[in-house]
Amino acid sequence: MKILIIGPSWVGDMVMSQPLYSVLKQQNPNSLIDVIAPSWCKPILERMPEVNQAIDMPIGHGEFNFFARRRIGKMLRNSHYDHAYILPKSAKSALIPWFANIPMRTGWKGEIRYGLLNDLRPNMKSFQYMVERYVALAYPKEHMNDSSSLGGLNSLPRPKLQIDKIIQDATVHKFGLDTSKSIVGLCPGAEFGPAKKWPEEHYANVAKAMSEAGRHIWLFGSNKDKETCEKIRALAGKEHQQSIHILAGETSLIEAVDLLALCKTVVANDSGLMHVAAAVECNVVAVYGSTSPKYTPPLTDRVEILSTDIECRPCFKRECQFQHLKCLTELSPNSVISSIHKLESLTISSC
């Protein structure tokens, strides 16, 4: 059985797609699973043992480019795939498997995809969580009525990214990091927009408290998050800056994966790195602003999910329509600090 997956475009969604690959391998251990993904997601796939090959998607996110998709599909005909699973809901995402002449093409009803998909699933909204929506595609349509058909969220496989110890050690050496003390990771960015970003002042208070407790604090993110991380470090005060290391914009994604795995606890906004932290078995304190854990929670038991219960959330907007961001500003640093201690005490007692 040769399977082609048209993968999602975002890091967090790609992490949450791993349970689908796990189920497909359980059903057919000898299957070969190839995943088409944008270049920024490929490193994540390379740490998933279920994936045979990550195929680079050269077409930009949101770009239609019919002729390029036709060209890629025709090139893939020689691979003789038996089944394709199309995870995005757009019509364009279904073109490559169709041009590749893959006999079975499974996906949810989305944009106009009749004909492009011949195993079209109409009841996506009967499944609450994104991971359920992915995994449900592995089973026959007639058996998948709603979330209860899968036995609930806790019955599904969890994402688990492999760690390369050699690369991990080399990365620690590359950045001159000290792993002799307990490490707290902070992920203050969010690609979605400011309505997901907990205030820099709050992150700084957490960094200060962790420094006073004798911890190292590592700040993760993309180059876009570097300025945010520098502000957090400055706000924490000069006496704590030696304990705070800015890795945002310095590491590759795969280096960030290996370094996150060294953190005892990670505090993160609802972001791709939040899902990576869960998949490398950190304690995760997840801060939700405009979005909701009722759709894309961190898939781990070692988690504290924090949010405010003000009337206007979750609104799922990129920017606060009322210009106050109270869903984030009113979530106190003390609640996050308490959650860190709670998770770490539970980890110690379970050992």
C-alpha cells in the first residue's frame, strides 16, 4: 500500500496530523506514507517515524498555480500511489492527487471538490477536534458518524516527535547553552496575530520568577519574534538577563525541536511551537486568548490550559475587535507561575 498525504501548511497542524499516520500504519504496517508539505514543515515530518518521505511543495501557501499542480501530479504518477488523503479543505489541494491518477482520494467536503475526491466525507463538523477530523479519514465513511466513533480524544494516538541526541548535543554546543540547571522554555510568538499573544510584560514576570528560582529561561520563536523576546529579556531586569537566552530567529525549526525537548516546562501561546513542545513530552502551560482549546488543544496529559472567561472570547479573530485584549491582559503571570509549579510537582510525584 502506497499512500500520499497532502499535508497542512502550518507547523502545529502538521504535528496534529501525526496520529493519522500512526493509525494508517497500525492498519497496514507495511504501508509507505509520503507527505507533501511546504519546506518549513518538512523538518517536522522527518522526525515522524511513520513517514517514509517528505515531498517538498514548491507552490506558495494560498497560491493556485494550476499548471504547476498539474506538473507535480503527472510527475507523481510513476510512484503508483494507491490512496491519497487530502487534509486541507481547498479545491486546489485536491488537484495533485487527481492529476497523479491515484485511484482512491479521501478528504472532507470543502470547496468545490466533487470529482477531484471520490471518497468525499460530508460530516466534518461532527468531529470536534482537528486531530479527530484527521484520524477519522483513516476509517471507512460508514463507520465515522461523529467523535464517539473514534472513542474520544484520549483514545487516539498522540503526536511524538523523535529527538536526535547527536544533533541535540551539537545544537547545545553551537549556542553555548548550559543544561546543568532546570530549563523553562517561553514561546511568546503567534503567527496567527496579536489576539493570540500574551503580553510581553507577563512573560517577563514569568522569566523573572523562574530566574529567581534558579532556572535557565530559553526564548523560542521565528525571526519575527526576536524583537518580542528582546523586550521580554529587557523587562525582566538586568539582574536576570544572564539566565535568559534568546533563541528566536537563531535556530532552525529542527534545532528548536531538539532544544524544546531539553526544557522541563514550556509556556506558550496557542502556536505551532506549543504543539511541538507537547510532542517532545515537555510540561506545557498553554495560554489561550482569542482561540479555543476545544478545537486544537496540546495533545498531552502534561498540560495546564489557561484562559480568561470574559464574554467575548473565544472570538477567533486575529486582532481584538474591542481594542482591549482583556482575554490576554487579564490572565495573570501568577496563574502561569502556579501552573508551572503544579505540573512540575506532578511530574516529580509520578516518578
